[in-house]
Amino acid sequence: MAEAIPSRDLGPTRSLARTLLLTLTLAVLCAPAAALGAARPDQAAAGEAPQAPTHGTIPTSGQPVDRSLAPSGLPPGTSAAPRAARSHALALVALLIVGLVLGWRLRGAHRATPTAVGQAAPTAAPGTALEAQRGTLRAVADTALDGVFLTDDRGRIAYANPAAEHLLGYPPGTLIGRDAHATLAPPELQERCRRGLESFARDGRGEVLGKTVTQTALRYDGSRVAVELSVLPLWLDQSWHAIALMRDHTERTAMARDLDETRQNFHSLIQDNRTGILILDALGSIRFANRAAETLLDAAPGGLIGQPFGIPVTQDSADISQTEIRIVRHDGSAGVAAMGVTETRWQGQSAFLVMLHDVTERKVEETRIQRLAFEDRLTGLANRDLFFDRLAHARTLAIREHKGLAVLFMDLDHFKEINDTLGHEMGDAVLRAVAERLQALPRTSDTVARWGGDEFTAVFYDVADQQGAERVGRRLLDSFLLPFNPQGHELYVTPSIGISLFQGGTLDADELVRRADSAMYEAKREGGNAFRVFDRDTAQVAESRLQIERDLRKALLHSELVLHYQPQVALDSGRCVGFEALLRWERPGCGRVGPADFLPLLESTGLIVDVGRWVIDQACRQLREWLDTGAEPFTLAVNLSPIQSAQGDLFALVASALDLYRVPPWRLVLEIAEGALFAYTNRAPTLLQRFADLGVALHVDDFGTGYSSLPALRRLPIAAIKIDGRFIHDLVGDAGNAALVSAILTLAHGNGKQVIAEGVETAAAAAALRDMGCDLAQGYFFGRPMAAQELPRWLARHADRAAGQPGGDDHDAWADAPAARSGILAAAPTDATPRNSDQPPSPTPECPAP
């Protein structure tokens, strides 16, 4: 029997191998933390669990690294899989290295085991299998992308894979046997590493064990590289070894920096955004609110979190649902916010993203623009556009409900005189006062609008017939019985009102307004302060008026307008000193049309501007003809319209005509009605003075019918005033008129103004004016307006009458009047002024008695 060779006890080694395989299996199946450390023998005996790695925020060098890629402030829900996968990989690589080491130990133990004498040697299969496993494990470590190190109990590098050599720039195999800390740690960390190694050698503990830290490592060429370092303890051969996993941290540092920058940008984007941003959970409670939302909703910082907001309604057909909500702003005022809602996810749960924009100012501006578009800026009433919209709606409703309606067109009587005498500011104040009174009249179904200027329109619903229309018209008239008090002035204003009725049928809005306008003109033609309901007679008048307007437009082109001339006589001498040019219309088929029938139409249609240009041209042409024939040095007066004051080229027009016909400026007189005088002083304050500087005389026409005063006229370059004929008509029989005329003469002469009396029709009136000291007169008593070709005959007859020769007009009343004995009928005196002189005539001398 062969002697048995004592065998070596392999129990502990095989037990360790079995433990390794079990641990490796658990590492694959269980959480990665279970494989991050190998328990020390004293820990295992005491039943202590191995230390798991701790996690924190991204550290500086030597500080723990949080493996999560979801930094605070970024949207949650970022997967933690990278952290788990990396920890798992670290455990697997570490266990592979442990397996590599133990495989090497097992191989050595197997080779040293003796066999019994006479026993057959064991087959090579077990060794070959172990060698294959060892090769596989080494291949795994060698092909790992991260650097893998194994250090012995003295801190020397026992193994370094190619990735570690490449990372640190060492040639293959040159790291083996080197002191890991002295080779890899920078000088400033040497002492710290030395103390850590001593502590690790004693009890296997260290501040970086089981953790991943950022560290600076020295490369072969002396340069430095930032690395992530993970170290695990390994109890082997009764001493502590270390397994290290190293990864280039340069890219990860850049990634971390970019990630931090992204976090800061996200924070700025959300928190510094002027748009209010809310995150609502599925129940409508606020889970997140930025500063803008807190300000917009008047909440303290953090005060919105957890507050119920409500579940917004989203539209299935749109990614974002838009609506507007009312809010209370931070200053306590009411506001409007535009709200956009979209569905999203927040912390893994369904949620709503709400965007809030304060649009209060925009809504106010939109309201203002809408008001400007449909509201009269001066009075606040509806404007013309809104009026037509309301009228069309009322008409449609009346047809559907079988009811009627009334359309009113109203014009203020003599409003132009208020504007011209008291100024446009006062005129605007009157319009506002009228609008305020009109607004109090209609029902909610009615509409009052300002048409333009001093014209107003209204729609009164449910007015069935003429009687109903008359009640509305009377009600409007009654509202004007009380005076208006704009700017402290008490003024009585009256309207002229036209009414048209809609009782079904095809009448459209435009026709209803035209009919009301025609009825209004009929009321104004009858004196104003009245209303008229449109009927057939009104239609005929309106048609006639439209025809006259059409013919007037043709008259200027076809030379149907002519000038007639009425003489002006010096009362103290009887001498004709000038004429007034008066417009006449020779209408084909109708004969001569009186000025009262067409002048208002010229004003209302604006044709007066073109006609006024023509009149000035014709007047200067006529003066040139008189100069060329050697006539007396007559002056010629031309009336100006208030509308012409708004024409910026009026002065240039007059100056050009005088220059074209070579007429001395003093021969032309411009007459401005008293009611229009202030239109000129307000619109063109320097215009009158420019005319005076040119040498053109300015007269105030119809004095006494407006609101001007002689002291006010004193400040204007006015040469003369003309007393209105209404004061002259009853001059002899009305003591009041006589006293008024006498006062005007006294004040005018006291202010250096001449006085002209118009409308003188009797010898008694002429004599009375002469005795009062009036300077000039015109009227039918001296001569009617006549065509230019009739003037020589009238001048000859006037001279004959003055000389008392046969052929003169019989004016017995004038001859018997005291004035006749004073020489008022004397012939025009001969003075030193040539008849064709361009110089102003000298004052008329006293004429001798016939």
C-alpha cells in the first residue's frame, strides 16, 4: 500500500471561491449597493452591513459626487438609471478583478497540492478551466473603458488595465509596482494620501472608500487631468488591498458646468420671465408659481403654492387653450389677464401649464380705440359710423317685429354766429352742453349721434306714425326751452329738426337720413326753432333744392353768375364814391334767382370757395376797366364768406388779382360780416393786418346783428362799419332805432371809424342820417344793384338829378327834405384829384347849394 502524502487543506480557499461566486450572482440580481464593498472580517463577525456609498451635490475636488443628472430646479422626472448603472458596473468590475485575483490564488494552490503515492495524477481539465476563467476575467478588465487599478497592502500598483495607462499617458506595463499615491497624486495631496493609506492599512477604512469623488491625477508627462475616482476595499491575504476605478472627468466637468449653466438659465427663464407661469396638478391646485405670477395675482412669495386655482378647460382641437380672466392686480385695481393653458406632466404626474399675461393696458387701449372709432371725440355721442350701424339694426328689428321708427336730423340755428363771435372754444362748449341734454332724452333702444359740426341725428324706435313723430319732435324742441350755461355764459339755442318715418318697405338707411335732412331744411327755411316731418311737399322742396344745387355747379362753368353793383353815396355831398359788388344768378329757364335762394347752398356745399375766387377776380377786372375809361376813382367792395377764412391762400389770391389787373389796393374794399369777423381773427389772426398793410380797406358788414363791440373793433385794422338795414328801416318812426344809430355813430367816429348805412330807401331816412353825421349810405333810394353796363346811364342821371336838370329822377320827398336845401343833390365836386389817379382821393369838400 502506497504511502499517502499528506494533502494541503484547501477548505478556506474553496470557501472563499464559493463566497465570491455567490456575491457575484447577488451583484447581478440585486441592487448595486449590495456589491459596493467587501465586508471586513470583524464586520462580518459582528453582523454589520458593508458601508454603502453616500450621495450629495456635485462637489469640488475631493468631495462626494451626486450621480443624479436632475439638478435642483430642473424639471423632475429625470431618470436615476445612469447612477444605478454606473454603480452596478463598478461592482461588477470590482468583483471581476477579485475573481481574477482569486483565480490566480486557486491556480497556485492547485499546483502545490500533493497526491497520494500510487495515485494517478489528476487530469489537467480543472487547471485548464481555471486558466480559461482567469483569462476571461482579465480580458474583461483589459477591455473596460474606464481605468482599473489594483493596489496591494503597501499601496503599490499590482494591476492597471490599458484604459488606465492610456488615461494617464503611461507606456504599457510601466505602472506595475509603482506607489499609487506618489505616482498619481499631485504634491499638494501627497500628505493627505499618506495619512489615508496608513489608516486604510490598519482597519480598511478611508474617507473616500465606497464613494465616487472628483480628483486631480498626475499624468506621465507631469500634466494634470481631472478624474472621477471610485475606491473599494478588498481583504486579501490577511491584509487590505484596494480596487480603484478611474474615469476621465474633463468631459464630465464640462457637462456639469453646462448642466449648471442650463439650470441657471432655466431658473432665469422661469423666475425672471414677465409672463406669469403656474403649474397646476390634476385637481387644479397650484404646485409651482414664478415671481411674475405671484405679482400678477397679488400674492406673497410662495403664497400661491397649494392654493386652488381651478381646473382650466382645454380645447381638444388645440395644443394651447386661450382665454381671458379677470384679476385683482397688486395695486388693488381690477385687471384682465390673457391665459394660455396646455397639458403637461409635472413630477411624473399629469398637470396643466398655465401662462398668464397682464393685458389690462392693452384692453384699455383697445377700448379707447374702439371709442375713437365709434364715438364722437368732442361730445361723447355716437359718431356717424355707429349711428348707421344702430340705424341698420333698428330697421332690421322693426321689420321683424312689425314696428316703425323715426329718424331725426337736427341743426342748431345761428350756431355759426356763436362760433364766429364767441370763438370756437365757446362753440365746442355749447355742443357738449347740447349733447349732454340730448343724451337724457332717449330710451335705451334709441340712439343719439353727432353727425358733424352743429348737426345731430337720432333714431327713435317704435314710432308708428306721424303723430308719434310729432310727439318726438315736440319733446326735442321743449328740451331747448331752458338756456345753456357753457363756461358761465347764458345762451339760448334753438334747433331746426327734420323727421322721417320708416313704416316698413324698402327705404334704406341712407334714404331715411336724406329725407330727415330735407325736412330739417324745410324747418330752417321757415325760420328755425321748429320741426317738420317729411311728406310729399317736403320731398318736392328737397328735390327742388337738389336741382338748384346741381344747377349751381354748372352755373360757375357756364358763366351764369354775374356781379351787380350798388352805388355808395357820400351823404354830405351827394357824390357817388364807390359801389358794392353783389352776386346774382341768371338761371336758364328760371330767370334771375335771388341771393337768399342760392347763397346758403353755396355755403353748405362749399362752392362758395370757388365762387369767392371768381368774385375777387371779376371785381379787380371791373376796377381795371373803370381805370382804363377814365371813370371817377371809385372803390369797389366785395363780401367775404366765413368759409373763406379757412383758406390759407386768401391773401395770396387777393394780392395776385390786384397785381394781375394793376389795380391800386386802396380801390378794393373787403367786407366781412360782423358774425364772421371773429372767424377771421381766430383762424387767421394776422390776415386782417396783412390786408391793411397791403392797402386794402376792411369794412364790417351788418353791424349790430352780431356780438362784437366797438372797443373790440378798435384793436382791429377796420376802416368802416356798415349799420344793418334793419336799424335803418324804421329810423324816422322808431326813437329807439334812432338812438341806437346815433350811439353807433358817436362811438364809431370816436374810435376813428367811418360809418356806412345800408338799406336806405327813403329821403327822410337819408336826411336823418345826414343830420346825425353818417358818412356814406347805400340803398334803393339811391340806386338798385345794376349790371356794369348800366352804370354810365345811372351816373349821368345821378349827376342830372344833382344839378336839377330835366331827365333826373323825381324824388320830391328828397327835394322837400331839409337835406336838399343843404346841397345833398349837388353835383360831384371838382377837386384836384385826377379821375384816373392811383392815389386815394382827398376828403370830399362841402358842395355849394344848387
